[in-house]
Amino acid sequence: MTSLRAASAVLVMVSALAVFSAGQEQSPAAPPAADPAASAAKPETKLDLTPDSNGRLSQEQMQSLLRVVADKDMENDKLLRDYTYTEHDIQKTLNGKGQTKSTETKTYDVLEIYGEQVQKLIAKDDKPLDEKDAAKEDEKIQKIIDKRKNESDEDRKKREAKEEKEHEDDRAFIRDVADAYNFTLVGTESLNGREAWVIDGEPRPDFVPHAKDAKYLTKFHGRVWIDQSDLQLAKLNVEALDNISWGLFLARFHKGSHFMLEQTRVNDEVWLPLHVTYKIDARLALLKGIDVDGEQTFQDYKKFRTSSKIVSVQAVPSSQ
């Protein structure tokens, strides 16, 4: 499973790429209606999306729009921490002919413990865990609870400083995305009864990266669907254009590996993942290569109040 976890880390980066690049291309379309709720939340944000005589927006206008879309996605990430949900994963390992060799499924409850989201495994191959494995999961959760409960002020400050540094790195990465691609507005499409712009993105050969990891941006291309009313990512489909070596453990993802994400509006306040599929042809360091088809579904999003956050293993909610 180590190689799959490494692959997932890369796909998260690809997901972020498509989310923020999507906002930029949206501009050639007709100016979207203002979102009153968003304006109320961020009154300082003022966008001039008036097109020129050819129906186009300037680079400056597109950059401003990109920053708004980026801010919305970061707000989604914050709001996600106020939700528990169920994640169902299906992983198919393929042979050299693309045929399924083995299939593994896992189901998790995703919990919030002292501000940290944690997966609790509740089922394997669509069967509840046996008593021994369930106890191990409870022990894992309790260790996390105890660590957070007994965290010193110094350790807490170090952790928060590290999280803030990661947050700033993300923002720097996003700023580079605006310059990394040429975008084409393909048209519009209805997704779950909501109109979305359909946008293709191709890497710019003259792109010069500045932020950490931004050099990987031009290794991918794809298509995104942006909700016209909320200016939020509704769907994306991203493909690797070349072989890519990644990280300290030299994960190598081959040309053609792809990733698809669908998101949904939850509780009229946030856009969260609904469905993910991926096909990965990869190698981790000197290990044998893996060829994997995967699928993830997310459901049962439930918002909780501060008073209902998990403070002991007995309080961990079970699967519905």
C-alpha cells in the first residue's frame, strides 16, 4: 500500500492544479452573476469581469478571477474540517494486459479529532472488520486523541507554524498556475442540473516556475468543469503528458496516468468531493511497477458543532 499512498499524494497535487487553473479560463465566457453570499463574506473582493469588444478578458482580469477561485477552494478545505463522512475505496491491480489481477475494497469513517481529520477503517472487501482489527483501529484513534490532548504549547506552536508554512507554499504554487497554461473554453454543460463551463488546459512551453513543485505543472493537461453560479470546481479530468519522477522516494508516474474528480455542493455552503477515479502506471524507487485502477466515493457528509468533536475513542461515530 505504500506505493498507492505515494501515488495518492501526487494526485492531490494534480487535483490542486486543475482546481485553480479552471478559474482562469472561465473568463472568456459571459461574465458570471455575482454571488451575494460570497460578496457578503468577502466584501473587499471586487471583480471587474467586463469583456472587451471581442468578448475577451485581459490577463489582469483573469489573474484576479483566479485568485477568487483559489480563495474559494481554500475555504472549502477549511469547511471540510467541520464535516464527518464515509469514504469507500476500490483498488484493482492490473496485469501487463490490463486485466484485473486482484481487487481490494476499504471503507472508512473520516473523523475530526482536535482539528485533524483522521480515517478510521470500518470495513474490508465490504465486510465489517473482525473484533481484533476493529480494536486496532480504536487503539489508533485513541493514540491520536491522547497525543493531541497532551500536546504541549511548544509542540502545538511548532505544528501550527508547519501548517501555516504549508499553507503559504500552496498559495505560492497557485500563483504559478495562472502562468503555466493556455486555456480554451470548449462550451457549457449541465452537471447535476447546474450549468458549468467546460475548459481545456494545455501547458505553456515558455512557463518558468517559481514555487516549490510548480515545475510539475507542465507535465499535465486536462479538462475542467466550473460551476457558473458558484465559481467552483464541479469536475476535472487530468492526464500525465510525460513520465514524472516525484518525491524523496522516487515515485515515477508514467505517461498516460490519469485522474478524474467530481465534486458536489453540500449544505449550500461548500463544494466537496463526490467521486474520484484514477489509473496509475507507476514505479516506486527500485520496487516493481504497479498498474492500478482505483475508485473512491464520498458520502454521508455530516456537519458537527464544536461540542460534538471527538474527545475519546468511545465518541467515534460508527458507519451509518
